[in-house]
Amino acid sequence: MLRYALIFFVIALIAALFGFSGIAAGAVNIAQILFFVFIVLAVASFLFGAMKKP
């Protein structure tokens, strides 16, 4: 999931360089959503993993 966030970020950078602001804004929004979902899942995984081990 973090890979997709980075891909959309790169797409946003390239689109911004060529002046496609609408596409860049959309790609940035998708990248932000994927990044925050990744962070939430990583934290949840860490917490549940820490609870299982005695």
C-alpha cells in the first residue's frame, strides 16, 4: 500500500511539472489517503502483535 502511495506521489510530481494541476491534485489526494491508511494499519498491526506476545 505504501508503494501505491509513492507511485501516486510521483505521478502528482510529474503532472505538476507539466502543468496538469487537476491531475496532480487528484493524485496527491489519493497518495495522502493511501499513506494514512498504511499508517493506521501499521500501527494496528504493531499493537495487536505486541498484545499477543507475553
